[in-house]
Amino acid sequence: MKNEKLTRREFVRLSAITAAGITLAACGAPPTAVPTAAPPTAAPAVAPTSAPAATAVPPTTAPAAAPSATLSFWNMPFVTQEVSPAYVTQWQAAVVKALPNAKVDPFFGPGDYGTLRQKYLLQAKSGAPDVIEGLLEDLAVYVKQGLVEPLDDRFNAWADKSQFVQASITPLTMNGKLYALPYNTNARGLIYRKDVLDQYGLKVPASWSDMVTAARTITQKSNKQLFGFFVCTLVGDPRAPQEFISWYFQVSGGKDMFDVSGAAPKLVATTDQLTQVLTLYNDLFTGDFPAVDPNQRGTGWPVEDPGYAAGKWAMAPMGTWLWGRRSESATAKDILENKSVVTQLPIPEGGAHKTYFEVKPIALNSSSKNKDAAWELMKFICSKDQMGMWLADSGGVPARKDSLTIDAFTKSAIGGWIKMFADFLDTGVALSPVNWGPVNEANMKAVNYVVYGQKSPKDAAAWLVDQIHQMETNKTL
């Protein structure tokens, strides 16, 4: 599959209708201490967050579904409160009116993406859930195992088809067939505390070496009360391998780890390239005043996001969703609205400005007993208003052009926040359609070997290449 990019011109044209509106000020704030955390084996629970109440909208009418159809929709954000309870309450009321002949189960799944994926793989053929949200890297696994329904005929017959940005459709098309609807897109950038960099006389880092040096300086000058950087390292965390692949894309010039042009995926990432990525992780965690708190080794996004919003680290690779954290506290609101700036991720010497391009899919279970009704549910989820309110609430770029025209974007400061990401959305690279589950696990195990001092970056890279070659031999990919 050919990698597709959302061009800056297209995004700017779409987001030009949003409100410009974040005032960035450079003023100091007392840093808070970083708590000590032992390396966990699973991601910590996410603390509930509050957000402005979502505005109810008139539901779209839909063809009558089969009487008494009971539908289930598994997704992570409704459970972990990445989207607010207020939005979910609005959604539940609106779906009753939009699908009067169907009942939607209020159980939205097991929560985090790892558990969601595992349970779906185990029970999808039972017919439940009917609709599943997840990660692009999981979709390839579902397609390979025949667990999701091709949507081409349904999508082509939908009047709203033209509203979807093509760059978000292409990664969900595998073997010539569309297997999901996109609802959320983003690319990764570097978020940093402008006030902190100004306080210590530091420039915005443009290279990996500049980033590590600046982060170590912040750690030292704050006497470890504020660490300069954060990166996810938890095995099984969804964010950690996305950050890893962003660093890899910079080294590889935007080329995937795999060549998928043949009968089976073939590893093209080299030991030298992977050594370079793993050396970055080593540099971030070493030194008398390390860039990243060593006590945060083995943690993931549930630590990264609230930690930045609470003032515990000054820089982190990030996406648009962090905006939703500003309602957690007065400190978070001040940091995100007044003291933070987003720029491109720093690059290695000789590297390229490339980054992970995320497209989150919503798919139809191929074993659903109510496929027509489930499709109507998908159309409701991905309607102009519901998609727009979801992404405005949680912070994200809708996959529909018209969703950006709703009041939640045009009359809110989130429009300005999203526009800060426009300059590097065209650097995003979508993952190739391979079984990324075991690859991601191996990538992060290699990272952990390095950050815990068990292997050198070179030895960990050699181990990683050997593991992936075994996957090739076993036809795991």
C-alpha cells in the first residue's frame, strides 16, 4: 500500500474556517516535583477528566433498522474518558433518536486499546461487538483474520462520502477494499513550555542533540523539580510504539520499516537505523541530570499527558488530543492555553522531518448479526455533528471536512490549537498494512533493554532485527 499524506495546503484550507485564538505568553510558573514510579507491567488507570458540556444537536434521520436490533460499539475514548462524560451522555441520547428501531448497549468495551484488541480477536466471530473503534495498526490484523467487513458498496452509496478527506481514507484501504471509516487524524509534533525555555535562556531545539542538551539543562537548573522531556517506554502502551516509529521515520526519510510490495512483508529497516533510534532513547535517560526522569521508565501515555499538563516535564512528543486536559485544573489550563507552543519534532543529523500519521478507524464486525443496523450506527458516529463534537471535545482533527464548520470548532479556542499542527501534518506517514502488534512489542522491548541498561543500543538493534526476521519466517506479519 502506498503511504499517503494529508497536505498542509488541504489542512490549512479546511482549518481556516476555525477560530484562531490561542494567546501564548512567556511567564514563569513554579515547577512541581515528579513522583517516583516503579516500572509497571501495565498502563496506569487514567484519571477521569472534565470538559465543557457537549451541545446536543438534532439527530440525522436514518432508514429503519430491524426491530429490536441490539447493537454494541466498543471504543476506548468513551471508557477512559479521553472524550468527556458530557459528550457521551449527549451521544447516548442522540443515538436513541437517530436509530429508533435499535438499542445501543451502554457497555462500550474493556477500555485500553491493548485489551480491546485482544478481546475482539477472541470474540469477534460471536458477532459482538457490532462496531469497533481502534488503531490503524490493529485494522490490518482484523483484515487478515477476516474479522471486519469491506465497506465499499455501503460507503459509495452514502451521500456524505465526498466529505471525507481522501488522505484519511487511503490508509484504511487494503487489498483494494475499504475496511473502516476514519474519524480522527493527527500527526506528531513537539510540545514545549515556552516560559521554561525563556527562563533558562534556551532555544527551541531543532535537532536530537539540541533536544537532549536542552532537556538535561532544564533538569539540572530546576534541580530535578522539572524534567526536561518525556517519552513513552511501556511495552503494550499504544503511544510508545507510535513515538518510536516517528523517530524511525526521521532516520529513514519517511520510509516504512517494511516493504509490502511483494507476497509478504519484508523488513527493510537496517540495524544501523534502529541503533540510531535506540541511541536517542539511551541519551534521554542517561547522565547525572537526565532529560527524562529514570523513575518514569516503563510508563506510557497515561503518565505522559497529565504529567505535562501538571507541569512535570517541559517537552514531549504530542498530538492534538492534549487540549482536552486543560479542564483538569487551573494549572493545566494555564500551561496549555498560555505557556505551550507546538513545533515540528527535532530531527537527527542527516534526518528528515517525517512523523507518524495517525488515522483512527471505526469498523464493522464481519460476523455482526445486524450489519445494516450496524452500518447506520457507523454513519451516526461519523456524521458531521457527532464526529465534530467528539473531536472538538477530545482535541483532534476530524476526518470530515464539514465537521470543522460546527460551532464547537469555529467558536472555540480549539481552532487555534489545531492550526498549530498544520505546518507539519504534511510530514505525516501512515503505517503499512502489516501485523504491527508483535512488531510494536518487539520495538518496545528493545527500547526497554536500552533504558534499563540491559543491552547497548547496537546490541538491542541486532536483537530487534533478529526478532522481526523470525516473524517473517513464521509468517506472523
